[in-house]
Amino acid sequence: MCGRFLQVADAQALADFFEASPPDVDLGANHNVAPTQEIYGVIASPSGSRQLRVFEWGLIPTWASDASRRASLINARAETVRTKPAFSDSFLRRRCLVPMSGFYEWLPADASVTALKQPVLIERVDHDPIAAAGLWSAWRPRGSGDNSAWHHTCTVITTASNHTLRAVHDRMPVVLERAEWETWLNPATPADQLEALLNPALESSLTFCRVSPEVNSVRNRGPFERL
């Protein structure tokens, strides 16, 4: 799974990188993004241009009666994203890119040394932002009326880890390369072509290192020491 990641570039820098229009707000650097927090996502506008928008991390399906499952829907499995009711409509209609400066996983604890699991930071070898495949949704409580604020939420699609990351975790975000962004964001792309993109990242594209256990607490926003 992907349960914690980094977004440290400012809004304008991300907008420039993804050739998108920037949002009205800058969320600031967060080296420890946790579920339900606000993050950036890249979507295609009706005109076809790209927009960098603010989302809450944890998908609330459009048909949901409440937001109680949001924290459990931060990830969508590539193997079932097309058919699972929580994700199927967004998979066909509302896809996004989730920019990450990197993401975290945890090695099993060594009981002889510490009871804490060891966090590991995974990032691109070239240090560019990771473009994770995501889905988004717009939701507001039923019966709340037209004046109620919409919640724009999103989820990160995961797949089996590549060989590089298998020693760390058996799942990883789907990492899309630049040549795949347009296909993923295009609302006219057939479902079979979309599914063909949901593969482990190239072996040579990612690297990882151990980081300070301070990342274990969601209250700490970093940055964190590399070990």
C-alpha cells in the first residue's frame, strides 16, 4: 500500500513540471502526508488543459451517504479498480496524477534492537516528482442543499512492487512516466488501455534509503534525516 508520502515542491513548481495551471492556494511543504490531509492532484479540464487542484486524500465515492470510509480508501488496487464499486466510476470518468516527492514504507521491526518499524523513503533516481496514478471524486452530504461545500477527494492506485522494492514492501504506487500522462488523463481513453498502464515502475527509476523514525508520527512534518 501507500500510506504516507511527501509533497514538498510548491504549487507553482508542480504546475510548471506538469504543464498545468496552478491552484489558488499553496499548501506548503509536507514531508509526511497522512490520510485525509490536503494534497495536490493533476486533472484534465473539460478543454483538455491540465489543472493542479487541491484534494483531500481518501476517496469518498459520489454515491456515499457519509464520509466514514474515507481513511480506508486512500489506495485502490490496480487488480480490482475497474470493478470495485468504490472506484469503478472514477476509474472511467475521473482520473488524476498525484505528485509525490517520494513515498514511505516500513521494514519489519528488529525486536532485538527496537520495537519500532524502520521507515524507508522511496524516490525517483532522477529526483523528479513521482507521478502516481490516482482517481478523484466530488462529494457532499446528502440533503445538504446547494450551498453545502463539495469535498474533492482522491486515492492512489497501487500495484505489485517491482524487484527493486520487493524487499521493502509487496505493493507500490503505479508510477506513470511522462509519455503516459496524456493517455491516463484523457477522458476518452478506453478502459483496456487504462488498465495496461497499471504496471510496476521501471526497475531503474526508483531508489530507497532509511530515514529517521520521527516519520512514524503523523504530527511530524519533517524534513527527516536520511540514515
